[in-house]
Amino acid sequence: MKYLPNLLVLLFSIGIFSSSFAGVYDDWPDEAICTWLEQKPNHEGYLAENEKRELNCFDDPNFSLRNYEPKHVNLNMY
């Protein structure tokens, strides 16, 4: 019986913290997902969101892959 308050606090805190986590991309509009896919077409998170929302970004006539290649920059600190 002396563990009941601790158990209730534990269950209450789990309930609060578990409900506060939402999907990473839930607040972003559909256009943003398609724009991100133009930049990184192989990103697993963007591809999963594209499928989840049934956007079909790759079938959109305005969709065009961007040829972005990151360049390594050598910086010397003195």
C-alpha cells in the first residue's frame, strides 16, 4: 500500500510524456515534403511521409530533382 502513491505518479508521468510526442513531419504542409524530396529523393523519412500522406510527389508535373551535391570545405584554424 505504501507503493501506491509512487505507482500513481509513475503512471501519470508516463501518460503525460507519451502523449506529447507527435510525428516529426506532422506540422509541415504537403508542399514542404515534396520540396524536401526534390533535394533528397532517397531520404527514408521523407519517402515514408510521402507514402503516409499519399502525396505522389514524384508524379507531380512540377516536381524536379535538384542537383545538389555537398562540397567538402577545408578550414584551417590558427
